[in-house]
Amino acid sequence: MKVLKFGGTSVGSVKNMSNVKSIINDGEKKVVVLSAMSGTTNQLVSIAQDIANNQSNEAIDKINKLHETYFITIDNLLQNKELNEDVKTYVSGVFNFLVECTYKTFSEHLENEIVAQGELLSTYMFNSYLVQEGVKSALLPALSFMRIDEFKEPDLNYIEENFKVVFEAADASQIYITQGFICLDNDGAISNLQRGGSDYTATIIGAAIKAEEVQIWTDIDGMHNNDPRYVDNTNPISNLSFDEAAELAYFGAKILHPQTVTPVRADNIPVRLKNTMNPEAYGTLISDETSTKGVKAIAAKDNITAIKIKSARMLQAHGFLKKVFEIFETYKTSIDMITTSEVAVSLTIDDDRNLDAILTELNKIALIEVDKNQSIVCLVGHNIVNHQETYRLFQILQDVKIRMISYGGSKNNISLLIDTNDKINTLQKLNNYLFELVTL
């Protein structure tokens, strides 16, 4: 059995929902994971922010407008009067709940409940659409089996056991619809897998049921070798290894949630990236196989803060680096890149929520310099640190000021830290050096 995930754009209009129906209605039994309709999650986050700011009238106005938008979609989607009325009743219940939320005290738990409604709406609507179209489908509530543990990692044993219970209790069908993104936390409260988490849901389920394949359907023909928002003439990559895909996802490739491949790689369950608008395109296949060598793709990660920790007296002292890392551990802040010299350590973080507290602690043991508005440009490919063409990337040094270079920590990844203002130029230059083979 396969697991297919469809993103917000794929279920963002009646036409796109029809495309999804055509893709999944092939006679094979499958699990289909859906995101919220495009734009809905952003609206729900905005509503939650209004509640947090005690702006109830603004929140209610947004709720009512979104409610009207859904009713228009329902009328265009469902011509069957009984199904139309049933879905409108369900949708109205959701929006009445959202209005009730405007009178409650704001909390993270309340925000999670609000944001979760997007996936509940899209799956109920789409399942009803399949029923109207004569497709045998069943709705599997993700909150009945999807849970994270105290460390916010998927509780795989719980998920496997409870998915089986929910699946076997459902009516026999060809298509089993469930929500991406949303889950329960270790205390049983509604939580989520963060933005892009529907990809993660799909591979978690894929691992739980030992799926034949997991497919991630979006609005682009697989993972491209550079960011098509900034670089012209990028190309989809036909094959990536799990390691290569994980590096690209972590360092900025928007098509995948950073943890997507983690659940399936141990069982070598392939992940295929496909385009809902162009289903005939090959896309990208992610597996344990490596194909061509050299740099395959470039990705960029923004909102990076670089911290230089300088201490001529203490850097070589036993235990100094341990003290540094313990400070970041105390504030639960991960480090992306790190380089060292005789008298300094430079590192980067992408989460600056506790930056002030971290700097206060670091200032007690060293001199600190901070650079914000940085970007990490990551080059990925199989064993690229040993490839004879890799020297080409260093020609970028004559055009762009590089703040840090991470080379050798992974054979499949070379990372450059640059000012974000130089990002687009850097991506374009590297594209020329590495893929267009421009003579310099």
C-alpha cells in the first residue's frame, strides 16, 4: 500500500481537487494525507494572533470572511444537495468554534487548536467530494493515532498500534483520507508537526504501515537543482539519496519538511516527489541509492545569526568548548555551522528566540561578535568534497564575501555563510559555475 500526501495548493481549488481525485482513483488501496487548503493556515495563524492581542473584532471579521469563502467552495464542489448541506453543517460548526475561541484566554494550546482546523476542514470536504463522485473512501482522524512524545518526536509505537486500530475500524475502502500536520502531544493535547508537517505525517504513516512508497504531491516537478524563485532555468533532479534529500530539506529546500525522510530511511521506503498539475512528469525519487557524483543541488536557508566567540586565553583551555555548547543546550538552541581558529569559534543558529540570554552567558567567558541577517547556502551531492569539479564553487570567492565555510563535516554537503543581501547573486553565480559551466 502507498501513502500519498497532497499539499495546500493541490486541494486549493475545485479544479485541483478534481486533479487529485483523478490521481488517486486508480483502483489501488492507499492512504491519502491532506494539508489545509492553500491560504487557510495563514488565516488561522492570523486569527490566533488577533486573539493573543485582544483584537476580538478583527479575529471575528476574518473568521466570517473565511467562512464565506468555504461556503462558496462547497457550492462549487458539491452538487449533491444532501452532501452539500452536511458539509456546510460541519464547516459551520468549525467556524462557530473559532468564534468561541475569541472569548477565551489565549494560550499555546488554544493556538494549536485553532490552527488544526484547516486540515479538519479540507479532509472532511474532500472525503465528501469523493463520496459524491462514487469513490469508496473513508476518513481516518489523525488525532486518533498521531502523537508526539515529550521530546516532540513521533511516538512510532503508539502511532503504529493506534493507526492499525483506526484503519481496521473504518469501512472497507480504496481510499483512506487523513489529516497531515496535526497530532496530539505527550499529554493528549492538540499539537502539530510545524509548518510543512504534512510531509512528515506521510512518511511517519509510511513507516508505521511499511508502505511500498510514499509520494509527496506539490505544485512543482520534484526537487530542483536550485531555487526557481531566484534562479532561471533550474531543473528537477531525477534521483536523490536519503542523505542528499535530508541535507537539502534542512538547509532550505521548501519542497520538503526537514524531517521528512527520517522515518522511512531505516526501512528503505522510497519517497517520490510529484507535481499535481503535471502528474506525468517523473519528479524526484528519493531512496538509498546514489546516482551521479558531484554537486546536484543548491539550497539556501535564511534568518541565520552568526556568533563569533573570541578568547585567546581560554579557547585552548580544557573544557572551554564544553561550556560554550552547554549554554546553547541550556536554551535548547541548535547550532547549524561551526568553525574554529586558534583564538575564536564561529557558529550559526537559526532560532534567535533566546539569543539575548545566550549572549549574556557567553559574555561571561569570551568576547562576542554577532552578525544577523545571514544566509546559509548549501551545496549537496554524493561525496562532493572529493569530486574533481568541486573546485568550481570556490570561484564564488572572487564575487561574494563569504563569512564562514563548512567543508568536510559531511562528504555530501558544503555550506557557505553569506549576508542575506548577497543570497540571490550567490545562487545565480553558483548556478553558472556548477551547472551552466561558464568559462571564467
